[in-house]
Amino acid sequence: MTYLSRIRINPLRERSRLFLGNPHVMHGAVMHGIPDHPADERILWRLDADNPHRPLLFVLTKTRPDWSHLVEQAGWPEADGEHFAVRDYAPLLAQLAVGREFAFRLTANPVQNTSNPVKASATQIERAADTKRRSFRIGHRTAGQQLNWFLSRTQRWGFEVPQARTDSPALGLEPQGAAEGLVAHEVRIVARNRNSFKKNRDAKPVIMHTATFEGRLRITDLAAFTERLLSGIGPGKSYGCGLLTLAPLQSGVSAHGRGDG
């Protein structure tokens, strides 16, 4: 079985601010919702903070979770309404087929591997002294680089992003080669963040550049797509990256996945 959960977070609570400000701490809170967590189970999660007053946490698990601890620590335990929802993912998986289109949402950690980083940091210079290290994983920092990273990999992930029907991409968001006539696609970056956090008090900061993509996709390889849907996309999965969520397309409306499966 696979389950997609949605948990409401109250950003005004003290514990919530810790969760929201440190992906490592949030990862720990997510893991505590899985009883007898198998060592080989991949847990995917994403924090959607489009509305800073009502951030939503999405989690994909293979076992049925219990989020009562998150509600108690970081939600509205005494308020009315649905504090969290856990849905069986099987009905969505049954709808997947080559050629089917969905709205989608993905927060990813776009990176490149290079042996000669430009403007190397002190840490990278230190690592370069290690002759065993042949390459570095460097985060893409500009919106254009992040979009190119995404579009250049969709085929291996089992889907394609259709060409845009109307507007051209905004300045700085054109895919590489746009000057040679490549067209825009049905995807946009709706959020970009530079996250800096520590795993513990004495550790060096972990720095991650993330981008949230929304748009429309078409499945081209069912097996590859299902694998990415369940296992995640790109690095940084422990820190809130890689969870691809789908939503039905709305007729006549630009498709931007809201991540509610």
C-alpha cells in the first residue's frame, strides 16, 4: 500500500517555527509518524507554504502513518476541521497510463556534478585537496538553470511537458537554446529558496537551493513515471525535495498542480 498525507501546520506555534525553519528537524518529525519504519522504505515529503498563514505538509509513505503528534506539537489540536488527511494512493495509480495528462507540482533540488566549480567555496577548496574526490555536486542558483535542469530530465522520468499554448516564457526563464527557436513549455517556477540549516549544533551548515515547479505533464513511459512518482525526483529527498504530486486538469484553466493528489 501507499498513502499520501496532508497535514495542516500552525506557523504561530513555537515548535512549528522550528519545523518550518529546519528541514532536518521536519524530517525527524515526519519519520516519527511511521510506526516500525522499515530501513529500506523511502519517505517523501514536501512543505507547501503558498499561504504563509496556512502551510501544508504533504507526505508519501508505504505504510499507514499517524500524524497526531504533529497536530499536537505544530497544528490546531483543539480547533474544528480536518487536521490531517491520509489517502490511499491506489486509485491515483490506477488512473496512470501513457498519454494521460495531469497538473503537477514538484519541489526539487536542481544540481549539477562538476570537477571544476566556478567560485568555489572554502569547503569545496578544502575538499578539492582530497585527491579521491573527482567531482562536486553544485546547486543551480538561477531560475533559468533550474528550469533547464528540469526540462532536460523529464524524458528519463517518464513524462514530457507539453509546449506552451500562448505566452512566451518570462525573461531569464527561457530554456537553453531558446534563441535558436525552442518554444516555451507548460511549466513555471512558483517558488525559489536558499535553505541553510544544521543537522546538529556543531555541524557545518547544509546549504540547499530549491525550486518549486508547477505545470502540465503527459506520461510517456508508465514504468519510469510510476517509479519517480513513488521514489522521488532528484537529490535532497530527506529535506523536502522530490515529491511529485498530481491533480486533475481543469478544462479551460492553466494547469498548476496543487499537490493534493
